[in-house]
Amino acid sequence: MRWSHDWVYTYPSGARRQTDRLLSAGMLALSMLHATAHAASLSQLADDALAHDATFASAEASYRAGLEKEPEARAALLPHLGITQSDFRNAIHVPGQAAAPYSTVGASLSFNQSLFRWDDWQAYQESRLSVIGAGFTFASAKQDLLLRVAQAYFDALAAKDAFLLAQEHLRSVDEQLGLTTRSFTLGAATVVDMDEARAASDSAHADLLKAQGEVARRYAALQKIVGHPIDAVGSVDADATLAAFTDSSSDTWESDAQTSGLDVRQQQIALEIAKREISKVNAGYMPSVSIVGNASNGNAAFINGQTNFYTGAHRASSGEIGIQISIPLFDGLSTLSKQREALALRDKAEDDLEDARRSAALDAQQAFLGVRDGLAQIAALHTAQQSAETALNSDRKGFRVGVRINANVLDAEDKLFRTRRDLARARYDALMQFFHLKASVAQLDESTLAQLDGLDASRAAPSQK
């Protein structure tokens, strides 16, 4: 028998197939159990993702850039100082006289303090709203990351559960194959029974290999988000987390989503900015008032003295300060057009806000129904699993006494395997819907994911019977 590092194994054909498969399944199970001792929890992976996910890092950089909008707009309200240094070469030419070249060197200091500029003030108020909006956008990016981590984590858990169940199914089917082989040797089973048992064993082995590959793919997807290799993931107590949902009301979630949802809040900010933009455009009809000042100092020096026009060097200093008032009279109807544009954009923002509220309510309702339907499906699959186990035990006993055929046992084995796999998947799907529900009201954070830690493994792992 030959083993490889990624759990893929080959086995010899012939009479030793059943024994080798059982040994392989056992060794793989031990490998998985050993890895589980170092398995990462969902909250640990979420922390790693927050530190290493490239998409979230991009959102964080965008948020930091958005914070600068406020100081940039505030700068228009603060004093502006500037200094200018000049050094020129000049010449004076008087008809009938030689040119008189000279140089001028000077420096000037300018000052401007806005006293009243309505558009600058509104731009500053808009910048403060933009910073708030940037915070909502960043919070939305964080929730999106937590949802992506949770989805990848649950996909990996479902793949691991399917792998363990496939091992158990293969072991059970191979036990039936051994029983059929002994019965065939004693003349109590037919060739058809043997063919059916071998076919079921081969199919179970194919399911195991498929489940093994799915585990590797799901771990790779999770690795992309958290930024480091994933060896194993820890199980979760889905039933305990979902137990608190039973007292919830859809109307409450929908109402909260329409007021607390991050998309709704972003659209509220967009509407406020649109209203400010209307007031900002109205500045086209308003005067602007500023304090302006200027101080300069310079000199003019002749390069040669072969002229009777000027001689020597001349120094001069000057300064001024005062109030500057600018009153617009006519701008070609530009302001009027901008007003109509701003009003239309405000109407658009109002419609976008209404759409965001409706979408938030719909998302909350669908997530709520997803959790509720998921809980109902889990309960139904629990009952189906118990019925499948009872049916399998009955078929096994019936086969031993000759009242049930081999196909009945194999069908019961397959039905139980698929029911257990569907039950595990239903738990994770319901948890994801619960996380989406929390996200719809902006309540999904690290503490929500940490509630899944402290697992009672006997409740979350597939039963090993």
C-alpha cells in the first residue's frame, strides 16, 4: 500500500481490498483527529483575516484617505500666507542715451483670511458628512469580510464533515461487503448480491476521494482570506447558537434594518450631502468677504554708471491690508443651471435612500426566513436521520435472517450517509443566514463569531456509529 502527503492513497486489488480500505480509512481518521487538536476557531481566523485580507486592507486604506476630506475642506476657512521672492535683470532705454541696465531684488508677503464664503462653509460641512460616510463604508467592508470568512469556514467544515462521513460510509459498506462475501461462500448469497456489494463499495470509495479533494479546495479558499496555510478547522456548536433565535420576530429585524443597516446609513449621508450641495450652489448669488494684506520690500541697483538717468541703488518697502468684498452680478445663468442639477441630484438621493430601506427590509426578511426554514430543515433531518438509522438496523437484521436482500441494506446505508451529510450542511447554512441577518442590522462583529467558540464536540461533529 502506498500513501502520499495529501491523503491520497492507492490500494491493491483482489481479496485484500476490503481490509486495505478499512485500514486506510482508519489511518486517515487518525490523521484528521490529530490535526483537529491544532484546529483554528472561527474567531481566530477572523482576526487573521482582519490582519491579512487584501480586500479589507484596501478598504482600510480608502477609509484613511477619506478621513483627509475634512482637513482639506477646513483649510479654505483658515488664513492663507504666502511669500514671493523675485530677482530680475532690467534695462531702461531713453532715446538719444545709452541703455541703463539694472537689477531689482525683492520679496513680498501676502495674507488672505476668508470672512464669508458660503460655498467654502458648505464644502466643509459636506466634508464632515463624507468622513461619516467613509466610516460606514469601512464598517460595511468589515462586515463583508466577516461574512466571507464565515462562509469559507463553514464550507471547510462541511467538507470536513462530508469527508468523515464518507469514511464512515465506506467502512460500513465494506463491512456489508465482507458479510456478503461470507454469505456467498456459505451459499446464502447470490452473485448479484456480490456485484451489488462491490459496486456500493466502489461508489463509497469514489465519494471518499471526492470529499477528500473538496476538503483541500475549501482549505485553500480559506487560506486566501486569512493569509496563511490552513491545516484544520475546529467544529462549532451550531445548535446552541441558533437556539436564541426562536424568540425573534421578523418585523423587529426588518424595522431595525431600515434604520440601522449600513447601506441605509450611507444613503442618508448621501442625501444630506445632496442637500448641502443645493445650499452650496446658492453661493453663486452671494457676496464673499475676505481680509487681504500684502507687504513687500525690494531695491533697484544699476550695473554701470554710464548714464545720467539714475545712479546708485534705490530701496523701497510697502504694505497694505484691508477688506475685500466680491459681489457676483451675472454669470451667464450658470448658477441657475447648477441649482436645477443639484435639485435633481437631491431627488435621486431621496429615491436611492428609499430603495436602500426597501432592500434592507427585504434582506432582513429573507435572512430571517432562511434561519427559520433552516431550523425547520434541521429538525426534519434529525427525524430523518433517526428513521434512516432504524431502517438500516432493521435491514441488517433482516439480511442476516434472510428476509431482506443485500440491495435493501446498501440502499439504507446510502440513505443514512446522505441524510447525515445534509444535516451537517443544513446547520452551517442556517448559521450563515443568521450571520446575514445580524449584518442586515449592522450587528455582525467579532463577538458574534466568538459565540461559536467553546464547542461541545459531541453536538457538532457527525455521529460515529
